[in-house]
Amino acid sequence: MNVKIYSRRHETFRVTETIGRRPGIPLRSYGVDLCNRRCDCRRFQTLHYPCAHVVAACAKVNLNVEQFVDDVYTLERTLRVWENEFPVLPDLSTWEVPPTTFKLVPDRGLCRNPRGHPQSSKIRNEMDIREKSDGKRCGLCRLAGHNRSKCPQLNYHIGQSSRSGRS
């Protein structure tokens, strides 16, 4: 990290990353403001924990970086969280379980059909209704009344295929 001091009084710095950069990729530069606890990488203000840029800036001016660690990360706070005692659960055989006062009845509408095609659970609307068609259409000319093998334009389509030049 290359650290330039902008203002020692306001504790603002410009930190440029130089380690581990591949050739051809421009260097990244971040502004660090220690008074307002901000860094342009946004890790410092998001995690309330010093990022690498803040550590580099503190090292440049011989500041203790631990003063920028939030109280949440201190050992005392962590131990205070875990000092509470958890009650021991009694033996499972001594638990008093009230009898069930209702009967579970399965919904037959949700059961799958064991034979045939599965039943659709889709709710149909206007988009799903198809207009009546004229029947099957030809795969070549897209007209109704005949199919691909009986198409009147069959010779025209075959004449334009790539096989026509092999005679």
C-alpha cells in the first residue's frame, strides 16, 4: 500500500494498492478519513472494523489501529454475550405432553393421481384459450389443407436446396 497524507490535522489520506496487482490493470486508490471513520472501499463504515487501507494509513502516522475497532468486536463484549447460563433441559421421559384434541384429515384434492397423466393445478385464464385453427398446416408453405409431402410447392423448395447442384 502506498499512503499519501492529505491532511494530518483532519486525518485524511489517499491509499493506493500496489501489492498483488497484475500488469495492465490500473492501480486502485481509496480515500481514508479517520476522523469520520470512512474509507472509499466502504468496508470500514459497513463492518465498523478497520480495512487494510485504514491499517496502512494508521501505520503511516503511527496511530494505534485498535482505537478504530468497534466495541462489538472486543473480548469483553464477546464474553458478556456468552456469560449467560442456558437452562438444562429435563429428561424427555418426564415431559408432560397434552393429548391431541383434534384429528388430522388429509386433503384429497392435494393427492396425486396414481394412474394416467398428472392433473394440472394451473388456473386457466383467457391467455390459455386457443382460437380454433383450420387444422394442420404444411411445414413448407404454412398453408392449410395439405402436408409437407403433398405440398404443391415441393418442387420449388427442392430446387433451391443444396442438393440441386449435385446432378
